[in-house]
Amino acid sequence: MIFWLMPIIVAVFWAGMNSLAQYQSAQNAPPTTQTAAQSQAASFVGYRNAVGSYVAANPAFTGSVPTSSLAPWLAPGQSLPNGAGNQVAATPSGNGRIIYSWAQTFPLQGANPGMTNAAAQLTGGDASIGLVAGTQWISPIYGVQALTVPAFVPDGDILSVVQTGS
């Protein structure tokens, strides 16, 4: 009699443990939108860092850094973010540079603060990263900033503004 009960007990125990494992994995999985925002944020941060590295290696440069010139500073296999762009301008004194780097936010239907927040988290709270809303620049850390966004940066994009020198 006990020989018949043992397989049933094992089968019930196994089914219960399998159900519990599936439930836990579903609870711990991040939402798809959050994962996509984090991926796009990592791509943007890598792009922004590559543009900054290019300018550091070419301190007299002004204009838009071509994508082909960024290869030495991008991680192997790193994809560029959607709608990536940059512009490097001289400071009023001419001794420094202002580096604008931007990309479309995810999803592409409009501004997504989730991507901006993820980029700020990836950089340890870097205050140079924000979201463009019309002509305003909104930091996920400090809110609306006094910086007027140049017309060449599309509305709704994530934007990093960094100044080097004076």
C-alpha cells in the first residue's frame, strides 16, 4: 500500500515546487518597458561618454562629432542610441567647450522620464543629464533648470550638457 502513495507524494511535491519557482521568477522579472529604458539609457551614456572622450582628445574641435570618429571610445559591439546627435560649441571665452549629446527617449512616441532616470542612476546621479521639454531642460534630480535648450536638440529627447574649460 505504501508503495502506491510514495509516487503520488513525490509528484505533488514536485508540482508544488515547480509552481512556486515559476511564480517567483514572474514576480522578480522587471517589466519590459523598464528593461528597454535601462538598455537605451546605457546606450546613451556610452554615446555621451564617447563624445566627451573625443572632445578631450581634440580640445580645439567644434561642430558635430561624426559617428565614425567615435569608434575608438565606444565599447566593442555597442549600438548607438536611436536619434543620437551631438554638437560641440566653444565657450564665450573660447578656452573651453560646451558638449551637447542627445538621443530619442524610449518609447519613441514621446518623452519617457524612465530612460532619463535610468541614465541618471547609471551615472551615479550625474546632474548633466536631463529631458528636453520644449525649450526647457528638466533634470531628474533637480527638476526644471535655467538652461535654455538650443533649437537643434529635438523636443522630448534625453540631453546631456557638459562644459569643459572656462
